Amino acid sequence: MAAKKGKVRKTIRHLLEYRPGISEWFALTGQLFNRVAAFYFEVIQAHPGVLELSNKDALTALEKLTHRTKENPAPVMPLTDVATNIPAMFRRAAIHAALGSARSFHSNPERRKQQKAKAEAKGRRWHKRPPVPPRTWSRSVTFYVGMWKERTAGHIMLK
């Protein structure tokens, strides 16, 4: 039997100590993350062709649409309208959160149509509500490897 080749992923969970002043930083970071993710969801809604791309290509396309660089001095929908100086890894984590939500939202209508047709073919009533985009964002902030340093058994320093 041949072994499957794949990527190995490891999730590290730590219980964080909330010292005075630190908890406000976490709350503000979470609010900022959700504002940026909601912004990227709106960008995806305005440019639905992004959903047909792979995750890597969608990330590149969304950054070109929103991130100002020397090569791209005037993005179509600048992220600076939401917040300035967003770190790259933070921005990319928000993009991935928005992509996941957008892909789920856009795949559900097709699935709903199939379920409705199946129920009606069997003579059942269809009473499910159609899916709606997220009204509020309450995602947890994702910290990738490049966003933290100095991890020990009892502490982690986030950048």
C-alpha cells in the first residue's frame, strides 16, 4: 500500500495570561481583525471571480485589489480606508478568513437549490431560509508562525 504524501500541520494552543492592559490589546486586535476580514468579504462580493481561483492566487488577487505598493500605487479598493499599517501576515490571515466565509456562502445557494428540488420531487414542503452573508464578524485572530516569537512552556510573545 502506497503512503499518501501531504503537508504536516501542527496547531499550538496556549492559555494566555491576561495581565492589566493586555486584555484591551487583545480586544482591539480582535476588533481590527474582524473589520479587516469584513472588508475583504466585501471586496470578494464586489469581485466574485476571485472565488474561482486557488487560495494562493485569490490571496494575490485580493492583495493587488487592496494593497498599495510601488508597483500598485492606486489599488481599486484600498485597505487604508479601513486601517493603516496592517502587517502582512495579519492581513493575509484576515483574507483567508474572508475567503473561507465567502466560499461557504457562495456554495450554499447551489446546495440549497439541490436540496429544494429533491424535497419537491418527493412531495415535501420546503421551508428553509436562504443563506445570508455574515451580518457581524466575530472570528478569532489567527497567529501564523511569523507572528510570534519566544515561545516557551508557559509564555509566548506575540508580535
